[in-house]
Amino acid sequence: MMMSETTMRPTRAGIAVRERLTARRLAVMLTVLLLTVVVLLIVAVTIGSESVKLVTILKIMVAEVSGRAVDVSPENHLIIARIRLPRALMAMVVGAGLAVAGAAYQALLKNPLADPAILGVSSGGALGAIAAMIFAGSLPISRPIAAFIGAMITTAFVYALGQSRQGDSSIRLILAGVITNALLSSIVIFLVTTAAGARQRSVISWLIGDMGGETALLPLVALFVLMGIAVIYINARSLNLLMVSELDAFALGVEVNRVKLTVYIAASLITGATVAVSGAIGFVGLIIPHAMRLVGGSDNRLIIPASALAGGAFLLLADTIARTVIAPLELPIGVITALVGAPVFIYLLWRTS
Amino acid sequence: MLEVSDIRFNYAGPVLKGLTFAVRDGELLALLGPNGAGKSTLVKLIVGILRPASGKLLLDDRDLRALSRREAARLIGYVAQESVVMFPLTALEYVLQGRFAQGRLIGFESDEDLREARRVMELTETAEFASRRVQELSGGERQRVMLARALVAQPRLLVLDEPVANLDIAHQVKMLELVKQLTDGGEMSAIVVTHELNLAAEFASSVLLMKAGEITAHGLPRDVMTECHLRDVFNAPLIVDTNPASGAPRVTIARS
């Protein structure tokens, strides 16, 4: 079912103007983003305190994928395959998840300024994760699950709080989110502050975003994130309609309540999973989808996968910077995302006024 | 084609108190009445946004309440109040959204979807905006794009809730002329909720006059839009004479 006619109309200046999303445009954008991710992945794995030859790195990466044995020193193998690669993959997975969750919340709330951190959902997830650390510390799998539950409860709470008589008022929702975020963050900080010594350090480092900390949970987190992204992607077309108006979407055939519930759950799953391993990282969900929309339009069939790839690339880059710029110390990754994200957010606010 | 039987709806009290009427193929029915009469409620019940407390709604002898969302969307096109679009969306993308119920849930628009979109955009004189963002269009242009989106799935029934509210008189006339053209073909009927009494009189093939959740009168414009009926329903000093050009009833105010 390829198009038999052009969907790019030339303007008088001879420049093609975007009319709608086509399969070709999708393929082009995703290919470019994928290549970017691959390059950044190689860069991330190459940079570090021990220098390892690029050829060796590539050999190890290929071996990890193909499962075959490889002829490199055990040290290099350890550094690359057990430390840098998992960390890089974690950054990609978390970045992809946060970006897609942001895109989903923006569509659901019909507001480009929504993101899981602003809505307090990340803090709810963090609270869940901390509860799991305190009560089920010996069971690492409990953290993403508890974080998911925390994220879901917070979503339901913020959503209910944000309802006005006219139904969804997205301004009210965001306000509810900001307030809930403030409340939950303070509870989180209280709990962290009262945690015992060594425990406290590791909890703080998790909270502010540590990609290298919990690589054992990588497969589970990757699973949750990919599941969440897949569910949201299946609903991409419905979200396109919901993004404009719920009433119109309903009249046009969207099962509005079912789609909303499904996507909210999927977004909470993603947020919970990412928070469980990397704390509450802000701004990724806000700026990545927005940047993608600027380039490619709002069609979620593009925005969801593009945000996933761009979010992965962004966090990969941010993590690389975070661990090299003041080496051997590490900057919290939330600092990098905020330093980039906050000015972008301010610019967005200014542009839309 | 549309049969409404004893429809009742409540919201902190009775809003619709047992309405019964029918709309035939090719009819353009104007729904008139003061604010609070229940016009928008009735329309939302037909579209399926609200569910009646009791009563039946049949479209082509099919119970509307038994239809899935997608089936209902293929049969009924709805143009309501405008909502602000917060994301970059072109007019073509907006119109293509009207094909949602036609297509598969996952995948891109088919050639047929595109053909139909271009067709209705030519019809509504919105083809030139195809690549422009919806937010950049004027109120009148946006209204026409909304109509295009409702038409693109070739519905059996078009429901318009105050479609001309934001348009200047020229555009109001154009839009209603277009709807009239489409219904005259016999394939589609339309229900238009409007406050523009004279436009209703000119373009509607039948009028339903409502007051406080009940039907006051239903029939031809000249039978329904009498001084007696209108003064009673609108509680305003209205006089009705005849449009010299068309012979349709013409409503004016008599201030004393």
C-alpha cells in the first residue's frame, strides 16, 4: 500500500512542504536516528579511564551479540562487556523509555509541556522503589515492580485531582502534577536522609541518576520499557486523534477510555521501570518528543519510535559526558539533562506564550 | 433513516422528556430552540457520546447503541465546537483522521484514504491548505476543515452542532449550501443545530423546534416557524414574514 501520488507539495519557492507522514519519511528519520545511536554507543563504550582499542571493543561487542568466544584479554572483556556496555545499554533503555513516556503523556494530556517528572509520576515511582529498598531490599526485582505500582497510583491520583467539571483540563492536571511532585519528592528526600550511612550514599546516587549502578536489572527494565513502548506504539494512531480532542476522537471511532487507560498504564510501567534503576531524571520526556515534532510533525507513528531512538541517543551522550567531564568523579546525569533541558523548556514556554 | 423513539435523558433532573421523531434520507433537519432546550444533548445522544436513560435510536434500522465505536463512526459524521490544537498538525493530517474508522489500527493511510481526503478538501474548498498547520488557519477555514474531516468517511448522517457560529455571513451561506448539496443527493442526511433562524429557514428541508426537553413542532420550515411557535419557544418579540426571494419564512424582532 505505497502511495501512488506525491505527498510532498512543492511551494512556489520549490521547497517541498510536509503534508503528512509517509512510510518513506518514517524510514528515513528512523534510519538516521538509529545510525546516531550506534555511533554514540561505540563512542560511549570507547571512552573511559582505561583506554581500550576500538578494534578490541568492536570484537567484544560483536561477540556479545553472536555469543561466540573472542580472543581478547580478560581485563578488556570485563571492562567492555561487564561494565561499559551494560551501562551504555542502560542509558539507551532509560532514555528511550523516558522519551516515549513523555510523548505519551503529552498526547494524553493534549499538552506539549507534560512529562513524567513534571507530573510527579517519577517521584511516585521513586517512592515505590525506596519502599521496596527498605522493605524488600534483598529482592532487587521488587524495585521496578514497586516503582511501577508507585507510578500507577500517582498517575491515578494526579489524574483524579486534575479533573474539573469540564472533564480534562490539562492546565489543572499539570498543576496537580507539580504539587504532587513537590509532596512526593520531599517524602523521598526525607526517607533518603534518614537512611543509614552507607545505604544512604547508594540510595542518593541512585536517586540522582546512576546508570552504572543496577546493571543486573537491565534485562527486566529493558523488558518493561520495550513492552510499554510496544503497547503505546500500537495505540499511536488513536493517540493522534486523542491529541486533538477526546470528543472528536470518540466520534471518529476511538475507544477513548480504553486507549487512555492502556496508555496510562504503559507509560507508568515505563516510568516505574526507569526510575527503579536510575532515579528520577527530568526533561528527557519533555524535550525529546518536542524536538522530534519540530522536525517531523506530530504523527505518533513517527514520534513514538523516533523519541525512543533520540531519547536513547540523548541519554547515552549525557551519561558519557556525566562520567568524563569531571573524571574520576561522576556528575549526576540529571544535572546534564537539566542543564540542556531547562533552557529548552524556558524557550518552549516563551515561544508558546 | 434515523428513528428516534421516546428518548429520555436525565442530568440533575430531566433534560429530554421522551422525544420521538424521524429523519428521512436526504433531509436537512435544523434543530432549533433556546439555550437549555436540550439540542446539544439530543445530538450527543445520537452521536453516542451520551447514553439515553431510555428509548431507542435506530439508524437504517440498526440500533445505534449496539454498534461498536468504529461502526458508529463510519455511519455518523460529527462537527462540534472547535478545540485548540496544541501540536503541529497539517490540514491534510487533520482531515485524514476522519478515515480512522475505515482503516486498520496499525499502518499508514491507503490510496483510497488519500483520494477521499483530497476529494472532500476540494469540495470544502480547503485543498489549498493541505500542508498548512491547522492552528495557522482562520476560524472560517478551520470550520471548513472540520467539515471535511466529518465528510471524508462518507457518513450516512452528518451531525453539525452550531457549525456556522464563528463564520461571517458569506461563509455561513457557503457552508450550508454545501451541506444542502450533499443531502440533496439523497445519500446523506444532516442534522444541524443552529441559532441562525433565518439560515435554518432558507436551507433546512425540515425543522425540529424544541423547548425544555420536548418537541414543540416538527415539519416544514413554514409550518414550524410561525410567530406563535417562535414567540412561545424563545420568549422573545419575534415576527415572521416571508423572504421575498425564496418564499421561506423570515424572522425579525419587533421591538416596541
